[in-house]
Amino acid sequence: MKITKITPIVTMPIDGLPWLFVQIDTDEGISGIGECTDYYSNGHLVRGINALEPVILGMEAGQIENIWQTIFHRFDDLNGRGYVSHLISAIDIALWDIKGKSLGVPIYELLGGPVRDRVPLYTHVQDFNSGAGGPDAVAKAAKMTKDAGYEAIKTDPFPTLCLTHKSGFECLTDKKKNAGVKTTVMHCSNSYEFSGPSEVERLTPRSIRESVEWMDAIRSAVGSDFELMVDAHARFDVASAISAGKALERFDLTWLEEPIHVENHNALRQVRENVNIPLCVGERHFTRWDYIEILNKRLVDYIMPDVAWCGGISELRRIAAQAEVQYIRISPHDALGPVSIAAGFQVCMTTPNLYRQECLHTWFDT
């Protein structure tokens, strides 16, 4: 079963956020769908997918690992991370989809079979900067989420101080009918306006106080046994991260996520040694090589790779195994489209050291 065509598909769905899917067709009429959505880089990724097509056209669709390695080493001058791992992810997910369809079984059966009969989830309530109201509003949302059946939620309680940005995505499409569906996207461009002194933010005493009030409202609404996570979105300097972490210790958090940017492991260790909250990183890490020092140095307690960014189903499995031998749980990231989270579920079903799969509850009824 040989690969005959690769088609990038950009959609404009909920709230104007574009998803980037990739369809792979074969000479036996079986097609697979993958995803590598990255809202600010979809246009560049479309061009990368188009550049990849001649590299893997004619290859056997069932040779998933061979294709993974071919793409990775073809672009090793780009370091294999980030951009390249996004491209690999979409191709890899689509190839697993083809293999599952060709054999008539769920992908998780091809990964060794399930170790659980369902995947536990956590979801989000609005962040401080969402403009959706103050502590009373987020408390109400948290209570509604708990009542819907969730057992864990995450929020970013920190005010943004120095960044003002406007994001946008423009997609110019050449719509062609393919099996009655207008999907083919040929030209995409991104726009992202940024102003502010730096992407590294400093928290003031007032902003820390406001974030404590935010979390206090949520904790009061859901009770002491409900699991809460805080996401800092890799925004702060070390001093701010430590101050914020100390202020939030009393909320018995499951984790504090990405309190600083991820490049400097010594800085992350400094936060870890001064904050009594478990730490989580991974959204901004990609292939297994990015996790070697993070795991071996015990810098975090949870990791959260994204199946649509880290290298697909194949690489997410390997990263999960790396974490398993360190007795660290994995909680796959999700902020993308439905193909991504469906792919993540396949790995979650077979992963012994799973914590929870992240999900945006927009897509699901519990």
C-alpha cells in the first residue's frame, strides 16, 4: 500500500482558531488524517508539508518508523525539533490511521493493547486574562465543570503585565472538490502583532495577590478534594515564578506548569528547589531528546508532550516510556483540534504511567 498523495487542510472553526490537518492517500483507496495545528505557524507548516510530499511519495504507508526516520534525518540540519517534529507528527498520525483502518482495529490495539478501559481527563476554566469576568465568574465556571463530571481543572490565574498582542490568521484558499469536499488549502499566511519589552514577565505584589484571589475562588467552589493545576505559560522570570509559587502553595495544587521558559534547566531547578508544588513541563518540548535531561535530573514531576507537535503517536509512546522508568507520569497536552486529541487517546489507552489527558471541554460531553 503506497502513498500517492499528501494534502494539507486548514479549517477555520470555533472562535476563528484554525486547525491544520494532513490527509495521506494510498493506492488502495485508504486515507488517513493527521494533525499538526500551530495557530501562529500554520502557513509555514503547510509549505513544509508540501515540501515533504516528494520525499515520501511512493513509500509503503505501513512502514511508519522508516518514514519517521526518513523525515527526521532529511531535515536534521533544522535540529529535528519544533518545526520538523510538527511535520513528522501530522504524517505519523495519518499513517497510524491508515494502518488501523487497513486492519480494522483501533490504533491502541496496534500499540500493544489497552491497560485501561477509559481515559481520565482534565479540562480548563477561563484564565485571568480571558476577559470573562472576575473571581465570582470563574468560581461559577469551576463549579459547573465539576458538576459536569470532571475531577480536575486547570487555569492561568496571572494577570498579563507587559504583553499586548493581537493574533490573527489569514488563509487564502484554492478550493477544489475532492470527493465532494472543498478542502485543499494552497496559500496561508500568518499575522502576529507583538508589543512589550520582553516575553519574560515580572509579577508585582498586586498581580500575585489577584492570582491568589482567583485561585481562592476556584478552590472554594470545588472543594478541597478536587484537583487543580495552574498554568503559567512559561511567562515569568525566576524571582516572579518563585514568589507566585510560594503564594499558591496553600491551594494544594497538582502541579504548577511551565513557571519559566524551558531552555534553562538551572533556572528551572532554582524554581523547583524553592517552591513546594509539583512542576510540569512539556508543551514546549518536542522529541525524546528534549526530555533526557529534564527526566534524568528530576526537574519535574509531570510531563505533557503534545502528540501533534512532538513527533506523533510513535514519538509520544517513546517519551512516555522514558518517563515511566523515572516513575514520572505523563499528561498529554491538548489545545488543538479533534484529530490531535483522538490520536492522544490511542497512546493514553496503552500508557501505564498516565495521569490525565488534557482536553478542551468545548469538544466533549462527559
